[in-house]
Amino acid sequence: MLDIRRIKANLEDIKKAMNRRGEKEFSLDEVVNLDDQRLELLKEVEVLKNKMNVESKKIPQLMKEGKKEEAESEKVNLKKLSDEIKVLDEKIKKVSDELEYKLLRIPNVPNPQVPQGESDEDNVEVRRWGEPTKFNFEPKAHWDLGTDLDILDFERAAKITGSRFTLYKGLGAKLERALINFYLNTNTLEQGYTEMIPPFMANSNSFIGTGQLPKFAEDMFKLEGLDYYLVPTAEVPLTNIHANEILSFDELPKNYTAYTPCFRSEAGSAGRDTRGLVRQHQFNKVEMVKICAPEESYNELEKLTHNAEYLLQLLKLPYRVVRICTGDLGFTAAYKYDLEVWMPSYNRYVEISSCSNCEDFQARRAGIKFKRDKNSKAEYCHTLNGSGLAIGRSFAAIIENYQQEDGSIVIPEVLRPYMGVDKIEAK
């Protein structure tokens, strides 16, 4: 959430920044006017409260002097003042609620270095690693490979639940589990993250804290009759570990990693990536989250991005890094990189990780602060998050890039200790 004081102090600059996003669903002038109303009402109520405080002190003195009628008259006046204060308090609450409602729906301010653009086609390539895989035979898509090898079953998953769900079988299930363990071990043993196993559900306050609510309620799976939502990413529980806390500067940065299943309704994605593992209602992911001091957040973003890249390099999967443009930035990010892995079936790079710096946007919503020392004022932290990595897309990229002419899949070397085999072959 944006600080209303920041908006008012930099109104024209923030308007220009939001225009770069192409956002037209909100009015910054409206929130400024609402805050002006709120401040004016607070002044009025403060004057009345001070007057009430002064007048109330007269009554004991009047009673002491035997001036009962005047004391009763003062009591009547005080009752009128009290009623006026109640009316103003109700107005303040109404205006404050409306202000919060509007502020919660305003996206983050893009960093000035974010490239201008309208869609993912305008994202800017930063670097590549490896070369797109070449074959001397006609390669298959992962959904065909998985079916032929009997390690993926889309039809039975649809029977159990519905479309956009997958049943992993045998060595397919083992490969999925191997990737989870490999990512977690690498993140914790080599990259300095602390592993967490968070709840796979979170309450609405947690979703408000990370920015999924209230704007993106239709993208969530809510449990009927409860204030619980299934997590769409471990970013939600990991970031909220320190909600409404004040950390010490010496504790920062906090580096967390976690595996969770992720649940997304994929609202608005009808017709997109309907086959295979790329866009599912349920998928597995290992997430990385950083909570740090503001002056370190862009250094930490580079570290986070390289941490995700390292995983792809160990798997020897070709990928590229792109800077996300204003039109593709997303609601909470001030700056974002995407990692895109080479997918032969698409004949292009496909997103496998997004690494975002949200600056203080989420921390303000979730109340995550720190103090530089015991005498300093509490400041808002900066929060960052990145996929490290999406498991289903990793699975798809591996079997497509490592497929052999006979239809078998060679297992990447780093995964063989987890798999116990070096190849997946047809039975």
C-alpha cells in the first residue's frame, strides 16, 4: 500500500509513474481529497474534545459553590458536545474506511528504471545462459512424452477433479519430489536461506498484506464459511511471518524458502496454455522471500535473481532473464525480473520464475518494520520474492530438453542422487 503522505508530497510525479503503468482504475486525486477531509474532521473533533475537557472541569467547581442550576446547564452543554463528537467520529470512520478501501486497490509505483511497455512482448532481455536445445529428430511436447512414458495422466486427473489438474505417476512423481528436495537443499545449504514449512492456507489479513486481496479475490480458492484461502504461492505465508512485528536491523536480511502446493483459479486465462503443466489450478513451487532494509533491497534483488538462475544452471537448462516492462509488472512489484526457460514444444522461452522487489508496498500493508537501534524510529522493511523454482514448469522443461530419439528422458546429473536412476524409459 502506498503511504498517503508520499502521494500528497509527490502527487504529480506519482501520477506520471502510474500513467506509465497505463492504470485507469483509480484516482489519486480522490484519495488526496479523502485524506484532506479526514484531517479536517480530525481537527474539528480535536477542538471539541479540548472544549469538552475544559468545560467538564467547571462542573465540580460550580457544585462546590452551590451553583447547581449552572452545573446542570453545563451538563446539558457537555451532552451536546459529546453528541457532536460522536457524529464527527462516525464521519471520520466512514472517510477513513473509504480512504483505506481506495488505497488498497492502488498498485505499487514502478521504479524509474522499469522499461516502458504494454505487455510481455515489450519486456527487455538482459542476458541468456545456454543455447536453445537442438534435436536431430522431431521432438515431442511434454504432455505427449509424459503420457507415452506413463508418468503423467491428465485424463484420470480430470476424472478425479477437473481440467487443469495432473496425476503424476511412478518416476514422474519421483521426479517432481526430487525437484522439490533439490531446490530446497540448494537454497538452504548453498544459498543461505532458512527452510520453512508454512500453512497451505492463510487468512484474508495475510492476503491483504501481500496484495492479493482485495483486488484479486476472483483468482483465489476460498474455503466456504471460513476466512481461509488456499495459498497461490508461499510468498503469502512467508512474507507474513513477520506481519505486525518490529525487527532489529541486525536480524536483516531475513531469507526464507519453502515448498508449498499452489492453488490458482486462473481467472481470465481461458484458452491459454490449456495443455500440459504450464498453467494449472494446482501446482508445486519452491519460493524464496527476502525481508531487508530499504537501502539493500536492490542488491538483494540481484542476489535473489542469481539464486534462481543458479538452479537452472545446475540443471543445465537454457534460459534467459528479462526486465519486466510497466504493462506487465503486476500489482505489488516496483521492479521485476522474469527467468524464462527454453521449451522446445513452444519453440520459445517460457516463464519459470519471477523475482520482484516490492519495496515497502507489502510491508506497509502487513506492518513489517525494523529499528536500526533501540533509540531509532521504526521504519518499514522492503520485501522481495521469487520462484526458486516452479516445479511443474521445471518438470516440463526437463523432459522436453532431455528427451531422446527413442522417447526416453535422461535425468540431469544433479537429480540422479534423488532419483536413483539416470533415465526414464517406456515400460
